[in-house]
Amino acid sequence: MNNVDASKNEEIFAELILFLNDKSLSLVMRDALDDGRKAWKILSEHYAGRNRLA
């Protein structure tokens, strides 16, 4: 990932966490810190019923 993509990815993560409740935030903080794409994937899978933590 180049610097521009990495910077945007971190920016997306920062914006995303502003809107998350505590449960959702805990899902992404451990596995997707500063990774907006990964955080979005984790949340999408969780709320689509494919929760890997269950």
C-alpha cells in the first residue's frame, strides 16, 4: 500500500470510530487499529450474521 492509500485508510478509520458504539468499537480496536478497510470488513461480517467471535 502506498503512502497516500495508507494515509487515507488511517483517516477512514479515524472517521469511522467516531460513530461506533462501545461493542462495535471493541470489535475493531483489537484487530484493525488504524485500518479502515479491515475495520469495515469486520463490522460488515459481524452485522451480517457471520460473526467470527460467536
